[in-house]
Amino acid sequence: MAFTTVIALLLATSSIVVSQNSSSPSSTSVANASQTSSAPASFVTNLELSVEDLWDLYVGPVSTFSINTTVQPTPIPSSSLIPPPSLYYPSFPTGQQVPLQSKNESWRFPKTFWYGVAGASYQIEGAVKAEGRGPSIWDVLSHRVPGYVITNETGDNADNNYYMYKEDIARIAALGIKTYSFSLSWSRILPFGSGPVNEQALLHYDDLIDTCISYGVTPMVTLYHWDLPLFLQNSYGGWLSEKIVPDFTEYARIAFTRWSSKVHYWFTVNEPIVFCGFYPLPENFFKKTDIPKKQQPYFCGHNVLLSHSAAYRLGKSINSSLSISFKTNGGYKIPRTDSAADAQAVQRAWDFQEGWFANPTFLNGDYPPNLKSHVETFLTPFTDAQKEQINGTCDIFAHDAYTSDFIEAPESGIEACIANSSHTLFPSCYNTTKLYANNYWAIGPASDPGSPWLYKATDWVPAFLHYMQDTWKPRDGVAITEFGISEPYEELRTNLASIVIDPLRSAYYRDYLSAILIAISEGVNVVGTLAWSIYDNMEWSQGYSVKFGIQYVNLTTQERYFKASAFEYVNMFNVYQEK
Ligand code: BGC
């Protein structure tokens, strides 16, 4: 691979600090060679590094899978498309329908409602070094940082989707699923995050998109699902620096220009609340920063809003008919008691979660009050021009809404927490719990212990959908762009027949979609859903131990199998969608 870059190496600490990616200088040079200095921080040199060097120095060897060329799809045997036996009794006795369940005649999904499945590049692609991909921060986190992934697993092979995407698309199409949402790997397209563009990556995504279209599956593209090009993190601190704004915008320009005639739905970033929460990154593996730890997520958020809005406006200038949004995340927030303090805590929770990104884009270009009063103690407020740039830059309210939480004020009281920056709940100063105020019953059945944040709490979904619509008033409606549940202890099951029957996940999809039907019947404009996930995958710091798939993947053979929940999900649309 011919791509090289220049990085400046801080000799005193050996961490990569600066640079620009550019055409390479002819030789390595040492800056200020003839000067003396007693300040080690000023010792900086330039190194010419190839993509391969970046891998070797920062990640080390990676593993590869035996299937390493694009696989042609095999016909999906009709025997694998037989729905499972009924897992439950209908809750209302209006007569047996075909197949599987009773029908509430007052519910319907409109004809235009889209339903699909979702995945993300690092979690499913594998083939991490193939065809010029540069490393991302997740290659370092999984390979180099002990215990960051609790199982010490990596995304090196994941689901081998980079080579098996045709099969994957054929399988969802065979189920009747008409939408597939995936993310692009930024460091495949731009191995250094900016600079030289990798044509092989573009060709790969060309074919992925064309394959979707040939199967009648609508492709939906997310530009960024957490796999930041390593070079950008080590050049200037990644999302901590405003330098990321032009780099992200240029990356978006490449994608919009190439695919806007084939892809209508775009998501700029996935769940900034979560990936800004990755900061501070573990020490001694990335470029150092002087930004105080507790402030880092908010520097990230600031630059995300600037990057997203710049990309949105650019995308619209390329093709004004595109639907462009970001994906936020969070659960419904229920006051744990009827006290005034808990009501206040709930508002803080909205402001520090959804409101952080949704208020600026949907309401007024600026942070919600509780967040603003904190953030402006260390961040320059958005200028009027920036507010104008940010405001109005989401077409749909795309929310990854998995669960719900009870919210309460900190025991010491909200004011005491706000006044004490070393309080564990500072700066948001609210508490969450899954237990009702009686401290005995949980909000619903728990998911796998590896995802303690997630319980099945589908009863709250109608209220949540109303809240989204009433609060942020999205012009093109609300979409649930990720929802799903990890079946408890699924990884302990060893035989196929027990793995593929996933009763909690099946009930989750049935009840969640029923709740959406209720909200639609009450006037909420819900426009689509994406089940997370197309299949079991690399669940970030949980490795492969926690399963979210509606398909099981045997990671030794890379064979895929439908689970019962896949049929439950599709069946709800077979029964309720207007033909
Ligand atoms: C993320 C996915 C993740 C899923 C389950 C979502 O918030 O976007 O990447 O796998 O949650 O934890």
C-alpha cells in the first residue's frame, strides 16, 4: 500500500503528537537539530510512516479468517425459513391469524413505514487490514489495552462481513426485510482519516450498496459508528479538537458524492453521548491531552455538533432530497417518586442525554439550560453563526431507544452535587436505577448481565415516542434506529436448537412493536425501525460474550442461523403493515 504519512514524534514521551498527512517528505528529518533546549516537550521530529507501519507500531499482528475473498451468496434453503412454534399465548382473544398471532384490528403500520436491521463496520466487517484499511482507535483499544475488552477479543475477523456481505444481504432479503443500515469504516476510505483516498474501499462499498439494491433492500448509511481513524486521534486528539470538523466534512463529502444517487437515508454519527463518553481514553496509548478528564466528553460533543452540521449542510448542497440526521440514544426517563427533586433530576437527565445533541439541532442551535450552565464554565459558547449552522440539521429524530430508567435526585440533593465537582454524579447530578421505589421490583425482565443498562421496559415506549415528538418536533418524524436486547446467558448455550429460540428477545420485539402501533394510533409520526442487530457481533468492550443478533453466527465456521426473534420481528409487519 502506497499511502504514507508524516507524524511528529514527541521524543521525550514517545507518543505521537502532531501532524498533517501529506505527501511524504523524501527522508526522515529531526526538527531543530542544531538547537539546544532544556524543555523536553519541545523535542519533536517527523517520521514518514506507511499504513503498514501504523499497524505495526500501534496495533501489532492481527488475525485473519480463512475466507478472505468475496463470497457469492448461496441460496437460502426454504427449510431455514419455517417460523418457530408459537412461544406465547395471545393477550387478546380476537381470533387466530396467519401466522402465529392474534391481530388488533385498530393497529396498523403505514405503507411507507420502513423496517430493517442494523450493523456497524467494526462490529461486523472483520478483515481489518484488508485492502488498505488504516487502524482505528478500536484496533488499539482491543489489541493493546489490557482488559478494555473484557474477553480480550478483537474485531479482527468479527462476522467476516467484509467478504460475506452478499450472503448477509441475501439472508435478510429472504426473510422479507427491506432495509439494511450499516456504517462505513472511515479508516478504510481514508486510511489516515484525511488525505489519500483508498479506491479499493470505495469499490467495496459500491458493491455492498449495489447488492442491497439488487435484492430490493434499501441501504441506509451511517458515516461514523465509533471507529475513529487512529491517525486523527494521535494527530490532534480526534473529537477533542476542532481540527476534526474539516476532516469529517471532507470524509462526508467523499461519501455523499459517491453514493447520494443510490442512498437516500444518511446518519452522520451514531450515539455521540456514548462515543464522547469514551473520553478520556486510556492513558499511554494515544496522544496526550491537557483537557481535564471530566471536560473531555463536552469538547467532543462540541466538535461533533460542528462536524455533523457542516456535513448535513454539505450533503444537502450535493443532493437536497437526502434525509440526513444523526442517531441519538437514551431510554425513557421516569421520575422515581413524585417529589419535586426527582422531577428536577428527570429534566437534568433529558438535558445531559438526548437534549445535549437534540436541543441544538432541533430547537435553537444551543445546549439545553442545565447543560449550558455547566459547559460554558470551560467551553466558548457557540457563536450566533455556529448556532445558525447547527439549528435545523436533522430531518428525522433517529433514536436508539433500547430501554427505560427510573431517575432520582442524588441522595445529597441536586444543589450540593452541582456545587461539588468531585461528587461522583457531577456534573449531571441525577441518579438512575432499574428498581421501582419499593427497591424490590425491577422495571422489567433483565437482559444478559453483560448489558446491565438494559431491561425490557417496553410498556414505556408509547410515552417515550410522544415525548420525542412533542419535545423536538422533528419535521420528518421519529425513527427507532436501534432497538434490541441481549438474551440472558445466550453465550452459555451450546447446542443450536437452544440458541435459536430466544424468548425474551422475541417478546421484546413483539411488545415493542405493539407499543409503536399504539403510539401511531395515538398520532405519533413513527416512520421506521431498525432491529439491532442483523446478527451477533463484536459487542465492544464485552467482546462476543453478549449477543444482540436476530441471527446466530458460529464464529468458527462463520455460518449464520435465523433465531426465532427474526421471525417475530418480521411477522409484526406481515400482520400489521398496510399492503
Ligand atoms: C450501539 C451498538 C451496540 C448496541 C448494544 C448501541 O448503543 O450503537 O453499537 O452494539 O448499542 O450495546
